[in-house]
Amino acid sequence: MDSKIDIAIIGECLIELSANGTLAETSTLNKYFGGDTVTTAVAIARLGGSVTYLTKVGNDGFSEFIISSLQKEGIDTSLIKTNDEQNGMYIVSRTPEKQELLYYKRKTAATKLSIEDISEDCIKKLKLVYSTGVVQSLSASSRELVRETFRIAKENGVLTAYDPNYTSCFMNSADTREFFEEIVDYTDIIFLSLKNDAVKLYEVDSIEKVMKYFWDKGVKIVIVKSHIDNGYYTGNKGEINFTSFYNTQKAIDITASGDVFNGGFLYALTNGYTPLEATKFASVVSGLQTQNYGAIQAIPYKNAVLEKLQ
């Protein structure tokens, strides 16, 4: 890994097969790549950030496509290893009336992730480490990897950021709460959806209670996305500030907008922005992404973001 890398992201890159029509009627599926953490990594890279992606890729015919796609985005792939398992996949279709989404994630290559896949020396060189509850849910060894990487990072002054990213499609709420509890002592920044994370996982439905809950656990920066209020709450050093969603009237596809926001925030924070400034910056990044189709395809580049901030 290049010593100039600022951010390491632990995750799973999935194959995306997408249709512009219902799955019942389409005759063509377009191949791409995706996943929650890889979307965040691409957002950071397109903004000009230096990011490495830690995962395992299966030798099933898609490995070269996955690795070359990440490299084309400017993401460091030196920590990626291959094995003989299959790659995870999802199939998505979008029509004006609905979206269909199917996941295929049993015994995938990334379930073999382990603490042996990253060294302590590598972690010490970073500014920040990021992962999600989705990654912890893959296997016992991937769960250990996240926990130990966060622990080593915290002990060496490297920032840690986390998103439970709870989805009932393939995650259990009790397990997801447990995932966070075992890394809470090592977590500096947490991203939450008020509806999907705060309410469903912790049964907390007010912004003030959410902030206090996580501040009391030692998390320094708490970011809460609220669709009820159409914006983000930034909690830091006892203060709570609100930032509206960017240009929502133009939104046509909000797929993975939260993961894109996280990437924008982490890029900004590691480049000298305050937490509130980073939220405002990331709101524009995420807002621009929702104005086009495709979770990753629509992620904007830095020039487009800066143009809107002027």
C-alpha cells in the first residue's frame, strides 16, 4: 500500500446486474459493480481523495473486472486478495413505478476476510478507517477484522468512522446492535439513518436523544440523516447543527445516496473541513448524485461539487 493513502475502507465489492425495466420483462442486464462501502470509496476517489479498498474477490470470472474497475476510479487495490469463492451479486431494476432489488450473498469471497489481511504498520500510516455493519455481518472473521482494525487505529491516533447501515434484507437487528457495541470504544464518527438505524436498532426517535446516546458512549461526531426533516444533523462537541438536503426537487434516483454522503463527508473531514463544513460539502455531493441514475455511475467529481458550492 502506498504510504500516501489517507483512508482505508473495509468492505465487499458486489457485481451489479441492472435492468431498465421490470425483471419479468427485460431481456438485457447491464454489468457494473457496487456495494455500500465500495460506493463510499468511489465517492472519495472522485473527489480527489486517496483511498485504499480492503476486500477479497472471488476467482469466478468477475475478479479482473472488479479490480480493474476500482483501479480506473483511482482506488488503491494493493490490499485486495483473491480466493476460490464466488463474488456476491445483486440484480436491480428501475421503472417510474418501482424498484426491484435481489441479493445473492451466500458464501462469498469477502466472507473470508480476516485480521491477517491488514498489518498494524499499514493502519498506523492512515488518517482514517471506515467500515459498516454490513461488513461485520459477512462472517466471524470479517467481524474480527473490523473490530481489531478499529482498535489498532484508535490506539494509534487514526480516526475511525462507522455506519451500521442496517438492512432487514440480510441483517438481524439484534446482531447489528451487537456489532456496534463491540467497536463503540474505538469509534470516533458514526453515520445514522434516523428511520433505519436510530429507530429500528435503538428505539430512539428524537435527534437530541440520538446524539446523547452516542455521545455518552464516547462517539465524538454523530451524523443523522432525517427524511422527516429533509436534512442532516451534525452533532459534535455538545452542539447540534442542521443542514438541508441539496436540491431535492431534482432527485430522480436516491439509491446509495447515504453511502455517497459518507464518502463526501470523510473526504472533506480528512482534508481540513470542520464536521459541519464536511456535512454541507457532503450534502451537495449526495444531492448531485441523486440527480442521475445509477448508484456509482452518478457520483459527481470534485469540480462539479465545488461549482455548486460557489
